[in-house]
Amino acid sequence: MNDHSRSAPDTPSETFTPAELSEKVERTRDELGQTVEALAAKADIKARTKEKTTAMKHQTAEKASLIADQIREKAGQAAQMVRDKTPDPVLDKTVQAAAQVWDSASRAGQYAADKTPDPLLEKAGLAATAARVNRTPLLIGGAVIIVLVLVRRSRARRR
């Protein structure tokens, strides 16, 4: 076999110097290394999955933030509408009732704190902390309940 029969079909049959062959071999090794790196990156499922997971987390957080903003806006609009449609005497009575409830709750809380064992107080403190962390959903829920009660009362008075 001669050297020309070993060459690739589309390679011209010319002779190379040893320096040119070394350079060509080095270039081919570099290209092969880059190809292997590219294939390895595509085959690294764990890294690709992690990237996609991170991207999905960011998208989900953005959507959740957007939805939370929309809910706050709607709740604000609903609260304003209730305030606008509720007569002033009813609002005044509601403020007075809230103050009375607050005062009674404070007294009851102090009495309960005086009579409650320490381990139970610690658990109650943890529950209060959880309520503070989730304040917005609790306030929205409370506002919805108040609106429903006021609407039901106004409908009952019309009958």
C-alpha cells in the first residue's frame, strides 16, 4: 500500500512535510477536543436539568409575585368598594365594635397568659410567629369574611 491510498477521498494527493503534518495533526486534535467537549456538555443531563430547574424556579417566582400583586390590587379594590357602599353609621359601629373586640381580646390574652403553663406559651409563640409571617393571606381572608358578613346583613335587612 502506498501513502496515497491511506488519504481521505476528498484530500488532494499531495505530499506534506513533517512540520505540516504535525500542524495538521495538532489542528485535528484541537477540533476533536472541542467536539468532545460539546458532546460532553450535551450529555451532561444533570447540569442541563439543574439549569432548567433554576430557570423554572425564577419563572415561577416571577409569576407568583405577579399573581400576589394582582390579588393585593383586587383586595384593595374590593375593600374600597365596601367602604364606599357601606353607610357611615355602619362604619362607625364597625370601628367601635373592633375597638371593643380588641380590648376584650387583650384582656382575655393577658388572663390566658397569666394562667397558661410555659410549654404551652412557647407553642403559642411559635403559632403567632407563623401568623405574622403569613399576615397578608390572613388579612385578605379576614377582609373577605367581613365583606361576606356585611353583604349578608344588608340583604337580610332588605327582606
